[in-house]
Amino acid sequence: MSDLIAIVGPTASGKTALAVQVAKALDGEVVGTDSMQAYRGMDIGTASPTVFEQQGIAHHMIDVWDPAQAVSVVEFRDRAREAIDAIVDRGKVPVVVGGSGLYVRAVLEEMDFPSTDPDVRRRWDERLTRIGAPALHAELAAVDPDAASHIEVNNGRRIVRALEVIELTGEPFIARLPEPVDRYPTARFGLRIERDVLDERIARRVDAMWSAGFVDEVRVLESAGLRSAPTASVALGYGPILRFLAGDLSEGEARDQTIADTRKFARRQQRWFARDDRIQWLDYKNANLVDHIVAEVTST
């Protein structure tokens, strides 16, 4: 049996619910790799599983840090690995779940990340805020065209990281990830879902978030300094609602923007995971998903 089980796929595909059922079947615990769910108080907008949805299964990497804290991939990786190692020591099965491809790989594989410098990062973050991601992407293209060609023009966090590494090392930024080397023997499963179905599920999820009080959640976080938070403020949905609260968008426009942004993000997730031939893809509506995964991992 593999040491770990990983369940991946786009947002709103049913990963979390499946992970809980698999953990129940295998006496496991769930480890999330959603970088935004790790921030306290961002529960509605990140679709963090409620106590009811967790169904008594221990969950890790939820509500770990204050939103004001800028958490690096390395910090997230190290905390998640501590959780995984502790689960294994307890004789249980870690079920890793998430849609953030970089964070999944960082946790499960041997990957080296260049060092960071808070002052340099802050300066590039401030420039990103002033001129926007497309303009900053153009600056990256001027100094490292290869890196720019592999980073999406609106991915501000990735652009800032590239410019930071270039400044610190004096060398080009390696935008393409290395060949994977597993840290843990892992059985990987992905949920396959048709695009039109996923789009509809995303719209329904955003509507449910609004009904659950998403705007009020952002309002509370704003009073605690969310606008100045370097990472948490760019989470899906939080930016448009902050713009609504500032009077720059109507509430309907903020909702529509959240749906559009989430759909674009889901496309990127699907493209990322499609490149990984270690993933066994399963139809999201298959009624026997849990039995299939359990049979697969217990037969090895």
C-alpha cells in the first residue's frame, strides 16, 4: 500500500468530500494543500470544509496562519510535512487533497526553492500594486524572456517571485519545475469533470458562498487589515468583494467577477494536472469512487 493518497483536480469538482470518504474507509486523516484555506477566518471564500463536512475526520492545514502573514511555499510545505509525518507515526493514512498544483508538488516531492528576502519581496509587491501584473510581466520579459514565456501575464505572485529570485541571485529564474522525485510513495487520483458541468458547479458554489455570508466575512477581515495582507488579499473572490466594499464595483459585478475568476483558475488547474502522467483520472460522478481508490491502494 502507498504511504500517501493524493486527490487532486479543479475547484468545485468534489475533491474534499471524496477525501473525507476515503479517509473514513482507510482510517486516515486529511491534509489540505490549499494555501488560502490555511489562513484563519477565510472559511467561506475558500470553501473550507465545515465541521459537519469533515465528518469527524481530522483535518490539517486549515486555519493555521493569520491573514496578515505572508506564507511562503517552503513554510507551507514544512508545516504540511510535519502533519503528514505525525499521521504516519500514528499508524494512519494521510490523504492529501488540493487543487494548487505547486503546493501539492512542494509537499509530496523533493523540490528546492531559492531563498527569499522580505525587503526585496515587499518592494516588488509594492510595484505590482502600483503598476499591475501585465506591466510587471513586461519588466520580467525584458530581463528574463524565458521565464516570462512560462508565467501567465496576470499571475502577479509568480511574476514577483521571479523578479525577486533574479535580483537575489543575479541569475535567470527557472520558471519550469524540475522532474518529479517523490518524497513519499504516493497514489495519485484526479477527478475528471466536463467543462460545462464544472462552470455550472462553480456558479452554484459562488451563489452558496454569497448566501452563507461571504461579503460579511470579507468585511470583518477588511477591518482586521485584509487590504494590506500581501497574500490573503488576492485569494479568489476576496479582491472583487474588497472592490465592492470600496465602491468600485456593484455587488452583482463582484459576484460575476468571482465566478469568472474561479472558472479561469479551474482551467489553469486542469492544465497543470493534465501534465502529470502519474495521476489516475476518475469520473467525478462515478458512484464507486471510494471503493475504486481503496481497492487500488490496498492491492499494491
